[in-house]
Amino acid sequence: MEGHAIGIAAPDIFCFTLVPRAVRQIRVEDRSCVFHVKSGSYQDVAEHVLNGRADLGVSRLPLDERLFDWMPVTTATNVCLFPAGHRLAEKDLITPEDLRGERLIDIEPRQNTHQMDLNALRYMGVEPNIAVEVDANGHEAAFIAAGVGISVTNSVVAKECAFFGLRFRPFEPGAIYHHVVFWQRGRQLSGQLRLARERLADALRDPA
């Protein structure tokens, strides 16, 4: 294949709008670049970069500092994600008590986010009503759009779900998530990879 090949790994949800926006801008600046895009869970993304299947990854901390270097880009907080017109749209802040009786789309039990969300609900005396468990952040968007339920996710992921016509509001108790662009530790990035790193960071920092 002609041109400078760049491998990018990102969670599934970021491959709908974020990565395409970054790729578009990179090619405006250097049309010789061509791309191989890998997607999956945060763990999948780390493995793609570690094993050389991707040059750069988009993820969130923690990452193993013995294996990766990264550029801090943006932070996210907890939000509740729901369809347009949902009753929760009338609230400025959503708490576990507000989720009583709602069907939830949740990340699978091995994810820390799952345990945090469910523990918060149970602490408030609300037993979670799980309708669907998904194995990667962002997969919940399609189920929410289909009317199956609502979800608690982070604000960066929620902004990437805008193309589904979904809405979100801040959710407490909250947490802080640190999103980064990362690569193999000690690797010297070429000019094209430094450009790609910067444009991925731009797209992550400023969602459309």
C-alpha cells in the first residue's frame, strides 16, 4: 500500500466520529498518510498497541507505565445517558434515587465502572434493574436508542453518542476519568505519528 501507514486503536464508540474526524484532518495536512483502524474494549486497544498492531491508541487511565507512554488529553465525569424526550431530561442533576424503576444498560461485571455504578445504587437503597450488559463502553448507545433502557457512562463517551440522538445529564456520585493518546513506551514517533497523535488529541478534546 502506498503512503505512510498509521495504525490507530480506539474503543468502538470513538470509531464512529472521533477517529474519522482526526483522520480527515491528518489527511488535510498530509495526504500521503493511510490508516489501519483497530477497535474493541479498552483492554483490546492496549493489546493492539502493545503487540504492534497499532501505532497509537485512544484510551483512559490507568495504563501500565512500564509498557506505555501517553499524552494526557481530557477528563470526563459521570453522566446518565438516555433517549431524547425521556423524563430525566427535565433534571439538571441525576442521582441513584432518580433511576428507581428504570431499566439499565450496563458494562459487564469485570469492568470497574460496573461495580462503582451498582454500589452507588445499592447504597441509596435502589436495586439495579439490569436489562442488558455490554462488554465495551459505547455499545450501550444502540440499546438506549432502541428504547431498551438508560445507562450511566462518562461524559466523553456520551458526547460521542450524539449521532444516536441521545441526551445526557450529570450523575452523582461522580468519578473522574482521564483520557489519553498513548503508544509503546520508549518508541520514537515519526513526524507522521506525531501529527496523528496531535490530531487525535484535538478530536478527543473537542468532540463534534
